[in-house]
Amino acid sequence: VLADAMSAGLSLPGLDLAVSRDQVVSVVSVDLNVGELVTRQILPGMSASNSIAVTASGAGGDAGGVINKAGINFSVSLNRSEGFHQAVRTLIELSTIEVLGKLTRTPYWQCLGIDQSNPAFMTQAREWFDGMSEVERVGFAKRVLRDAGYYDGPADGGFDAGTQAAVARYQADNGLIASGRVDFDLYYRLLSQPNARGDAPGEPAVRTAAAQGLPQPEPAAPTEPEVVLTSDRGPQPRYRVGEAVVVQAETTADGFLYCYYADAKGTVARIFPNRFQPDAFVEARRPVEIPPGTEKPFNIRMDHPGNGESIACVTSSREVGPHLPERFKTEDLQPIPLTALSDVLKAFEALPGGKVRSKVMPISVVAPGS
């Protein structure tokens, strides 16, 4: 990113002098992300981007002269270089600590010896705090307070008078407002406690039970997403000939979504994912509009009055689309030959381990004057 060189020389009848200096500065950057191997999705927020500058510099000097017709010459050079290999290693270690700290909700900045008051880390801790339920916050506070000697009860999510008194004592001893409430200021201060490290604040009850050798609760089964399907005119839309439908679909949990349109003649085409919305993965409760945007890249237009048309969407927590039979893997927005909408739904349901959920939305089409 920077190459700088300077030199100067002086020549006299019996004397020559020259000096030079150069410097090269390079920046090495490492972007590290955490993703799920099965779904090939990058986990949002689980990333680190760090850079380091590597400098190579040198300086030299030359002198020459003539004494009684005998030449004499002196030359001095100084060079300093920082190795790229150590810079890359440092970046990898730093980024790994950061992304794993974010993944496990561990205050990773303490591992790096960075001041707790750094605004960037306070923002990170605030995201963790806001993402926890009240039960998780209380359970985390109880565990840390118990290890610090302020509390001697079970580290569960219940908040009683004993918990409030312990919280208030800790707040008073650490320069916080002794409100007795588990607020963000308390949470952030508890993160600085040595016994808070290495524990994911989002899982206090399970980890505490394991540490005590007690039976651990069975992990909850992953929630399979359901489809919520509607349109710009509600879940039972009615359109006139020539009008276009805008589909609005969402899932109740993170999952993969596939949507198909069947016209009045029964011709079926995949409308999501499509070339304008290529990713089948959708986040929970984040509506997907088909077609997207204000300037629609394509339209689903009603043409035949009196005939019903349909939109069907299928979702699953696993990416099942690539495992469909080849006959259903046609290009998006193009008819699937010799296929009914029911055939597509049955193909998804027949996939092993798919656990798909589907929803069909009928569309009524009426004449222009109706």
C-alpha cells in the first residue's frame, strides 16, 4: 500500500557523498467466518476481519574521496524487515479467538487483554444480552454470583428475594446502582468475572447442571419450520383478469423455502428460489415477497376468468431441493413438463428425512368487470 524511496548525492573534485532510504509498507488482512457445513450458510454475526501492517525499510550511505591520488571508499547500509509469516499467524490466532468467542458468547476481548470499556465490545455484549430471555439472564447472573460468593442458592432462572438481595450487594460493591435488577450494566460487569469466561450466557442452566454432575435436561428438539402463505390481497386472494399477484411467504423457523405456481391450465413453474432471489434459505419470520422489489423483475399475471389458480410453498429445516427427482429440476419461471402441483408436493414429501411442511393458497380469477 506504500512504497517510499529517497536518495541524495553530492560530488566534489575530491569527495563523493551519497545517502538513500527506502520503505515498503504492506497490509495483510484476514476475514474469518463461521458457517454450517451441511447447509453451506454463513452464520450471521459470526465473523472477524483484522488487518496488520508489515514494514520493510532500509537506509544506506556511501562516501568516497581522493587522498594524494589514492582512492578511498566507505559504504554503510542498514536494513530492517518484518516477516509476513508471523503477521499471518498473529491474524489467524486473533480472528479465531474472535469468531469462537462470538459463537460461544464468551467475552473474547479478555483473552486479548483489551479494556472492557471498549465501545465495540460493549455493543457486542449488548447484542448477547438482548438475545437472551429473562430466565437465561437470571440463571447466568445466579451462577456467576454464586461462584463469586454473593449467592448460595440454585443457579436456575427463578428470581426471588434472595436473588434480588445478592444482585443488590454485588451492584453496591462494584460501583453500580443497587437496583437489585439483572440489567445490562450488571450483565456486562459479570462478564469480567473470571468464572464467567468459557460459558455461553445463553445456556446457563444446562452448563451449571453439567458442572455439578447433575442430570442434564434433554435438549429440545429442533423446531421444524411451518409455512405462512398470503398475498398482497390476503390469504384467499381474488384477482381480475390482467392483474398480477404478489406472493408473501415466511417460515416460523429458519429453513429452506420452495414455491410453485400452477395456472388455470395446470401448468406448474417454480417461482422461488429464482434468478432474482437465488437463495432458498430464509430466516424465521422474515417475509419473502415474490416477485421482489417495487419494480418487479417478472409478473404472475391472471389470464383466465372463472378458473382457479394456485400457489404452493414447501419448507424444511434441511436443504432438500437438490435431492428432488431430475424431472422437477427445470429452470426457474419455466413450465415443468407433464407435472401437476400435487406431483411436486408429493415429491418433496417422499424425500427421506425431509420433514417438509407445505401450504397451498388458492387464487380466484374473475372477469374485468366483476
